[in-house]
Amino acid sequence: MKQHLNTLYITTEHTHLSLDGETVSVHLKDKGCTRIPLLNLQAIQTFGWDISATPQLMAHCAERGVSLSFCSPSGRLLCNVTGFTSGNVLLRRRQYRLADDASGSICIAREMIAAKILNARTVLQRAARDRKVENPELEEAIRTLSRSVQSARRQTSSAELLGTEGFAAERYFSVFSHMIVPSEFQFQGRTKRPPRDPVNSLLSFAYSLLAADCKSALESVGLDSAVGFYHKDRPGRPGLALDLMEEFRAPLADRLVLSLLNRRQVKISDFQVEASGAVNLSDSARKLVLTTWQERKKEQIMHPFLQEKITIGYLPHVQARLLALHVRGALDAYPPMVWK
């Protein structure tokens, strides 16, 4: 089994990246230079408006399969550097035909959304177990999500599935605040583009990290990350990456945010309110999230389908490979990642 490699995150403005042999040199303004071996990296991801890289480094990353992405400070993808598309062109042709086939697409989408709801339910169940007193609202939400799983598996069109997913997501986030230990943080509901409070800012940033990992995983197996089976084509949107990340949202991104909040690792002072009303993380808070994210990815878990222990960070790659096998016809159905 392929081993999980690290991701290099750059969050400091006025940073310049260059190639030095088989290492990436990180030049910080007035702070000298740090060198990091490319051999240990699967991706380089930057967050800022004044971070640059040399063409030589971009070309070397493309040749070595190291994803190089440039993001805004809030985590929105601006662009990424890619070389020749890996994988078999016949796989991508089958992907395109399957994406255009409504019956084929819905079969994959149903499994992904059912897994998303199941995993969200697992997060709620864990929170209910951890509480010392019963919480009727949490218990009712858990029962609602159980029914939504069955509903998702019965849907025969994307529109119907979208309705089921939307209802389940609304119910899940309606009790999200019950999983947060009482503190200075308040959560009234999911807001995005832009996030309007610190909790939503953390969620959006965590989702951007997850989306980047899923996009890289799909492209590494030769699938086109822009052509999804649930998220339909839209210029500039990685539809298939958004599809794949659905089953990881609650167990990876949401639990990361809950851990940071409930362990009091972040404070209100770690967030900045822009004139537009958007709430963004400070540079120190971003670094904390990235460090915690990387540590979480090093943990091991037993994969329910493969029955093999793998690192959490490698899960998107495993699921991308399983999806590619289904697209090729080697698997009768796509087996999503269902958290236990």
C-alpha cells in the first residue's frame, strides 16, 4: 500500500519558493531560507496574496507528481500547477460517458450521499454518547438522518437526491451547536461565501483543505477532477473532487473543527472581521488548523472495504482508486467510505 506523504503549507506573505536540487527552498523575506526534500512531499499548498514560485520548481513538481496549489488566505483555490495528465485516457473517456449517463451517475452519487449522511449521523451519535445528559434534539436529528439515508438510496434523479441531501444537511447543522462545548463561540447555522462567524470560517477553511486533497487524489489516478457524477459541470469547479469529499466532510473536517473549539485551542481573537462581513482566520490560527490537520492525517484506521490499516491522509487516494476501478468496470459498484 502506498504510504501517506506530507503536504507543505506556506502561510507567510512575501515568501518565494524555488528549486534547489531535489529540495524546495523556502525564502522568507528578511528571515533566511529553509530547504525541504521533495521526496517526502505529495503536495505544496500556499495561502496568501504575495507568495511566488519559480518556473523550475513548478516544472519539477509537475514531473514528480507533487501538487502545487495557490490559494487565497481564506483557502479559496486560485490556481494549481499541473503537468501532463496522468493515467489512461481511456479511463477518462469512460468517466465522461458515465457522467453523461443519468442512470450511471445516480448510482455513484447515491452511494456517496448515503455515506455522507451516515458519517454525519456517526458524528452526532458520538456527540450524544459523550454528553452526560440526554439531548432530545440530538437524538431526533440522529433518527432523521437514519431515515434520510434510506431516502437517499431510493432516489432515481439528481434533483431528488439533492433535495434529500439538502434536508439532511439542514437538520445536521441545526444541531451542530449542541456538539460545541459552551463558550464564546456561537453557531446559528451554516453560512459560506463568505462565512459570517468564526465557526463557519473554520468549517470553510477545513473544507478547502479537504477539497484540495480529494482533487489531488483523483488526478493521481487519472480521473478528471472537474467532471462529477453528482456536482454537475461548471467552469472552474472541481465537480468530482466535491463529489468525493462528501463522505469525508463530517468525520474529517467537522470533527477537526469541533476538536479545535472544544479543546479551547482557538479563541475569538484568532478571527478577523472584514468590511464585507466575512470572518477570516488570523495567520496564527491558520497555522494551528494546518498543523492539527496534518497530525490527524497521520492517524491510522481500518478501511472497511479493503480490510487493511491505512493512514487517514491516504483515504482520499484509496477512494479515488476504488472509484477508478468502478469506472473501468472492475467493480460492480463504488464502495464509499463509511465511518464506524
